[in-house]
Amino acid sequence: NACNFIYREIGKNYENCLFLDHDIFPIRPFSIKEKLGMSKMAGIEEIRLSSEKKVQYLWAGLLFINNMMLSDDDKALVNVSPTSEFGVMVDTGGSLHKLMTKYKEHNFLYLDKKGCKNNKFNGNRYSYYSLMDNGGWMHFINGSNWAELEGEEERIQSLFEILEEKLS
């Protein structure tokens, strides 16, 4: 996984690190340091339930990491790969469940995520976008058209129009 390689080789050597999905845009100025404070990490909480347990992790598409709060052993546990090793399939960031379990979910900051209807487009199942962290970030969702849906060029154009409106 490219993100794991980048973190191991570069990211862990800085005070803070930020991972962003390819289709997330900041809407207002931000400070990684101020966002994290004394938290180990901040991000969008994901939960998957298996028949035996709750698998909690931070999605790696908007993930702030405070390396100053992580020991070398903790940094070795930073792994944002999806996995099914916990008895249920988890998305990108799912392997962070190990680190979160180690600290019993303490010292992690959970950012909000709100789905918003795209009033400029209604041509496929992604006729919405997300605002995250109190509206500070806009996530297009399926921005690379990995789902191979009809009308994506029109949808992406409409999202850029919405983004421009939010930035002005």
C-alpha cells in the first residue's frame, strides 16, 4: 500500500502527517497541529460489526496523525490497509483498529461527516457529496469514477461548481 510506504519512509519523521483521499478538498484554512491538539489521531470514525465484535477504525481518506504522541511501537502499528483479519471486511484505514484497540479508543478525535444532496445533478447513485469536520472539507465521493457510473463527467463538473461556491 502506497500510503503505508509513505508513512514508514517519510510521514513518521515529521511532527504531524495528513492523509487525504484523492477527491477531498479543504473549504477553509486549517492547522493540523491545532486540529490534533493532544490526540494521537483525528479522522472519520468507521465501525463494522462482526458476529463476535465491533471493529472500530479511522478512515484513511481524511486522517490526521500526531507523531509526537506516538511511540516508535505505535508508529509501527500505523497501517491504513483494508483487511478482513478482524472477522469482517473493513475499508481503507481498517488496520488502524489494532492501534485504537491498544488505547481502548482513547486519545482519538472523531470528525463529523454529513451527506449533502447535490441539487445540480441527479443522474446516478452518487447524487450527493459529504462535508466533513464541521464543513471544513468537501468529499466528492467516487471522484475517479471507480464505480464506472454513467454521467460522471457532468456530476464532477457540478461538484466543482458547488466547491467554487463554498470557497467564495
